[in-house]
Amino acid sequence: MNFRKLSPEVFVADSTIVAVGDSDIDFLKECARKNPRKRARICAHINNDDSLHEMIIAITSNSYIQPHKHNGKSESFHVIDGYLDVLIFDECGEITNLIELGNIGSGKCSFYRLSESLYHTIIIRSETVVFHEVTNGPFSSVDTQKAPFAPDEENLDDILIYKSKLMEKIANFKR
């Protein structure tokens, strides 16, 4: 498949017919490993104004995604390869739900959908996870609200502390 490179972690399909295969997944995983934010995506939609956004996303286990919520959006994930946990939070940062996802055959759920504006993030449980994300467009960064209870993605020291505390919360939530 041919893709246009928008950044080191974002590629856009150059065709109205998009097919993604094993070599594309391998390419995406390698890009995720090399990127500072440890993630990469192939956008199947042509541009940010499209009404439907579909992405194949690869994220490594040492990536951090600040908890956030989307105003007026739904999102769904279908795991292709690997494992991740989806964490849902209340307004204070307490975990209210945890969904364990894995590829088909893993014994875990492979699909998740969130149709409400709730704070959420993902924790990667395999070296790399690859999933298909679908959300409604158009994309505008003002539709994403970052959680005030979690550090932003540039604050590395605070991220380490937050992730450590979050792992404790996850362990307690699973009990």
C-alpha cells in the first residue's frame, strides 16, 4: 500500500481503496519503536475533515497517552495484534472501568466502543499493540479535553510517578 508521510508517526493512505496487510503492520510497528512518542498510525481517511476517521495504530508499551475525553465523539478499537487495557476514569481520576483487550484468539475481548465523553486512556500490555480505531470526524484538537489529574505528555518525570501510581490503582481495581 502507498502512504503519504505527514510526520514520523502519521501516514495517510493515498487511495480511496485502502487495504492494510502484514508488511504494513510490520512497518507501523517499526515506526512506533523509532518514534519519540513510541506510536505510529496509518490514516485510512483522506483528511481531518472526513466524517469518519479510521486508523491502524501501533503503540509500544513504553508510550504514555494522557487520559483525555472527546466532546461529541464516539470511538471504538478492534485489536489486531497484542494486548491493551482501556481505563475509564471519573472526573477526579479514579478508575471506574477497566476493559482488557487482546487480538482474536487471546481469550480477551477484542473490541471496545466508548459512546460517552468520559476520561480514558490505554495501557499497553504487550511489547507493541496494533489496533483499528474508528471515530467520527471532523478532527479538531479542541474536541479533546486533557485530564487535569494526569501529567501532560512532555513532563517525563511526572509521567513516571503517575504511571507507577496508576499501576497500583489498576491492581487495586482488579481485586
